[in-house]
Amino acid sequence: MIPYMKTIKFFLICAAAVAGFFFSLTNGSVEITSAQIFFGVEDETKRQILENIRLPRTIVAMLVGVNLSLSGAILQAVMKNPLADPHIIGISSGAGLFGIFVMMIFGDAGALVTPAAFIGAMLAATLIYLLAWKDGIRPIRVILAGVAVSAFLGAGISALLIFYSDKVHGALLWMVGGLSARSWQHVEILLPYSIVGTLATLLAARHLNVLQLGDEVATGLGLRVNLVRTILTAIAALLAASAVCVVGLLGFVGLIVPHTARLILGSDYRILLPGAAFLGAAVVTISDTFARTIFAPTELPVGILMAMLGAPFFLYLLRKEL
């Protein structure tokens, strides 16, 4: 592919993210135009809706899209599995189980939820890796181990929600993944983890490229494969855990977006990762806007729409790989 074509495609993806941002801000039960966003909203009601409802929700959607997309891209490289996704292989479920447990013990302890979810995500990733290891890693074993771990952890989440339903509000929305009522508080919770995780991921692009050459070649080039895998898995777990804490078990973003970005931009992680980040932001914001407006005044959780898009895509990839 001609390099300048990749540049054009990358900027088109960036433009899609910007379009998704304004699409989310301008669409809803109350009409707000792009001109009002740029030059100010005179109507007080519209201004409050824009500043305190739509803007933080849109920012959260973009950050979640970035986090889950980068997490999926890392896991697909580390586990040598094009079907790897934080939701499918159980990492999101591990984060969710530990996150909910902390919520029940400490109540609204926002500062503790993400670290606890990170521990749960790392434990889930480690368990999947151990179960899938047998004279090396094979993609089909990762998926089978991940599905089993995800089912087990999902059962734990369901049990907690049943036994402590009085302490967990919006449980159904959290289980399917939704952005309803997300505020500036959620932006403050998510933003530091997004910045740290994104920077760490971009800095690891060269290592991800080397991993694609195979363990033996990577070792011959001086890469400490096991250490790098552990660090990259930790980064992926942090990104997934922070997203889960804010929007719940939003699935398939980490599966669809990295594959689409790879088809558009190629397999060089130096451009694939930033491309996946912008594309993830666009996909989640646009999907969330459709989910909350298509059946208005009833709001559909964005997780349902992503599952409707992601499940057929997963089956297509499964048949292709097998």
C-alpha cells in the first residue's frame, strides 16, 4: 500500500471520530445545532443539557471506545488470537466481578473500584493464559478457555447482583453495558486511566510489531518475550477494567474495531494503534447516539446494539479462522 494512502485513511478515521463527537452532541430529544455548540447556547435549558448531560456522556463514550479498542488490539497480539476481546475471553467479567464486590463492601468508593477491577482483570487474563498453555499458545484454546472463564465469572456476577440487589442500582444496564446518566464524575474517574493506558500502549507499538514475528524470532532480536507479554497484558487489563467500571460489560468493541482498523491501515502497530483508538471513539459515540435516539423516548443501552453488530462479526471470524 502506498504510504500516503495510509495517511489519508488515518485522517479519515480521525474525521469520523470528530463527526461522531458532534453527532452525539447535536442529536437527542432536544435539538441542538452545531452553530450553537460553536457560538454558545442562549437557551438556559439547552445549555444545561449540553454541558451537563450530553458533553460528559460523549466524552465518556469516546474514552471507553479508545480503551476497549486498544485493549482488544493488545490482547489479539499477545495471545496470538484474532478473536481475542476483553469481553469474549472473560477479562471484562473478571474486572466486573471484583468491581461489583468492592461496590458492595465499600459503597460508592469510586477510587477503589478501578484498582480492584484491574486486579480482577489481571487474574482472569492469567487464568486464561494458564489454561490455554500447552506446548505453546493456540488461538482456539484461548477462545475455549476464555469462554469457560467468562461463564464462570459471569455466574459470580449474577449471584452477587441477586443476593445484594438492594446495594447495586442499575444492575441490568450495567450487565449489558450502557452510558445512561454518565456525568463529569465518570469522566474524572476514567480520564487518568485512559491517558496512562493509551500512552503506555502507543509506546509499546514496536514491541507488538516484534511479537508478530513469533517468539523465537522475537527472542533472537533481544526481546524478553514473557516479560513483555506480562506488561502488555497488564496494560490491556487496566484499559478494560477502567472502561468496565464506568459503563459495565460493554462487549465486542475490542473485537470489531482492531480488525476494521487492520483492514484499513494494515498490521503495523505504529499506525494501527492510534487508528484503532480514533475508530473506537467514533464507533462507540455513533452507536450510543443511535441507541438512545432510534426508539426515543425509550433509550436502548449501547451494549445491546454492539452485541447485535458484534455477534455476527465474531461468528464470521470464527468460521474464517477455523
